[in-house]
Amino acid sequence: MLSRRGFIKGSGLALLGVGLVGGIPAFAAEAALSEKKSAHYKKTKTLVCIFQRGAMDGLMAVTPFTDTNLQLARPNLFMSAAANSPNGNAPLIDLDGRFGLHPMFKSFEPFYREGRLAIVHGMGSPNNTRSHFDAQDYMESGTPFNKGTSSGWLNRAIGLTGHDHSTPFQAVSLTSALPRSLYGETPCLAISSLQDFTLQLRGNPMSINSASTSFEDLYDQTAPGLLQQTGKESFEALKLLKKSDIKNYQPANQAAYPQTPLGNALKQIAQLIKTDVGLEVAFAEHGGWDTHFNQGTATGIFGNNASDLSNSITAFWIDLGTYQDDVTIMTMTEFGRTVHQNGTGGTDHGRASCNFILGNQVKGGNVHGNIRELSVENLEDGRDLPVTTDFRTIFSEVADQHLHIHNDQVLFPDWTPAYAGVMKSA
């Protein structure tokens, strides 16, 4: 009984893949190629969130290159949009005469020019903690001054859509464990690989080992109860995932995903979307942004991360094809980096950063937000880019407009709603 109850009603169901590389399910490919679509799983709007863990340096990602204060603060890290960029770097991509996009984000440039990609600069949390753990927890819970919040903001968003939970794929994280963003009352999945998986109950630590079993055993033991509690459609979707051939998927439009964890995660999310299994929120994460040492400029640690992020998102967007109208992608990071470089060729924990929002409903082609001149008197504590746009302002507007939810007091408790101007009206 514990397995059955946990399988359905636990705060999260984790499908833990035993193989990560190439873990792409053919159930998605087969359904995408077939014109027969289940009446239970109609095409839905999908919000895809990518957490850049480690704190991305927003001033290197999108540089206010005309600000001489930044050049003085970063003699070895500063990059410009001029052809003869200092330090022998490739030039930044000039977006608007003031801000330049890092050259390793070059695959984003067409989206920006087309008005599909928006950037919000000076975004972050009103809580000034510089702890990775605390800052990520506050951002994912959506309550930056309350550590006791049990739910995540994306779980609350799913609960506000008003849609019955008739599919187990309503909210999916392509990670080995359920992220803080998806904790809560609405059942969510954490799937590290859609190729091979086992079932593991997330909840009571004392029951995890006893609850873990093979898919076949769990089905044999609990199918009647599951069918009673969730409906035939829900369990049939899980059966389809298990039984399908998983090796035949080919991305549409010759989309070339990087052979990286993020590329693999977004490839699987694309397949879930194109399968029309009712996916409304998808989550992935991208680590390595904690650049204390040897950050690099056009190349190096930062550049490698930027290339992976932008090329993975670009491949995902191309792969979506006709599903692009139904998808919005948003990145987030817990905080930014210091304005001044440190003595080891890196930057330390700071305050504000920037994020990227891609979609056909986005007010793209703009760097939104408010960044003042980076003189010492304008910096927080004399060292950091101040937070001028609360992350909740961005997240709420994207969720409201894309998922059609309108209850910001539940989505972000103890917050006065504000407007970022990054989305077109639905």
C-alpha cells in the first residue's frame, strides 16, 4: 500500500535512469510521427525552465561595453564590441550600441534580431545572501525571505493552471532528483533518462529502498489501485514509455544537440512536447557557472558554458518546429558576480545577473531592466551590480502570460506584483 500511495500521491515521483547518454525514448518519436493523438493528451502550452547553477556572470554574458568603469574593474576580463577587442578576444556581438552579447552566445543572435529573445539585466533576488544553497532555495521556492516554504514556485504554477492531473507528464524535470522548484502538492516527475529507468519513491527516507522495484513488479502489484486513483490514461502513458523502442528518434530540421547533459535533457524535453502527453512545465539544469578561478574571456570556462547553453537551447528550438508557438524557454541563475575581477582571473559571488527568455510570445530584441553606470557609488556595497528587477517580476509575468494563470498572491506569497514588460499580452 505504501508503494501505491507514494507512486501517485507522494510529493514527487522520480524515474531514475540507469543510463544517461543517448537516453531518448522512441515512444516520443513514434507518437510525434503518428497523426493519431490521444484525446486525453492534447497539445498544451509548455514552459521550459533552465537553472544555471553556480551564478552566471551577467556582466560577461551581456556586457555594458561602453562603460569605462567596467573596463577599469576588469583589466584582464573586459571584452568590447570593437574588432580590435582588448586582450586579443573575439568581439562582443553589439546588440544595441550599449550591450554586447558574449561571442559564445552567438547562436542566440538571430533570435534576438527576430524579436524572439529577450534579456533582462539587473535581475536577481531581494535577499542579499551570497550562499549558493540559500539563494537557489529562495529562488526555487519563490519566497526569498522565508526558508520554511514547503512548495516550489513551479509546482504552485502547475496547481494554478486549473487542469486535471490526468497525465503523469504534466510537470517533468530532466534531472536525477526532483528540484526544489517542483516540490509541492501537485505530483511531478524527475527523470534522468527516458531510456532505462527504475521507479523510486521520493518521500520517507526509511521507505525508499522497500518502495523501489521494477516497473513490471509495481505494475503487477498495484495496477488496479493505480487505475482507480489516476485513470486508465495516466498509467497507459507510463506503460507506453516503458514498452517503446527508444533508439530511433531523429531531431527535426537537422537540429544538432551538443552531446552534453543539457543537450541530452533538452532533446528529451522536445520529444515529450512533440508527443503531446500533456507536458506543461519542464525543468533542466546547467552547472559550472561558479567562476572564481580562470574564468576566461572569449574562450575558457565561461565561454565553454555559454556555448553549451546557447547551442543546446538553439537545437531545442529548431527541433520544436511547428511547436514553437506553444513553448517559452526561460533561464535563471541564483545571483551574479562581482564587478571587479579577483586575483585569480575570476569573479566572486555578487548580486544581480541577467536571464534569457525565448519564445514567439516574448517581447524580444530588447535588453530589459535598468543598469546604471558602474561607478563605485552606484554599486551595492561598493562592489556589486544592484538588483533592479526582482526575479519574481519576471517569473510571474512569463508564467501568467504563457500558462494563463493569474493568481500572483499564491504563485509568489508576500510579494507585491510588478510588471517587467517581457511578454506580449495573451
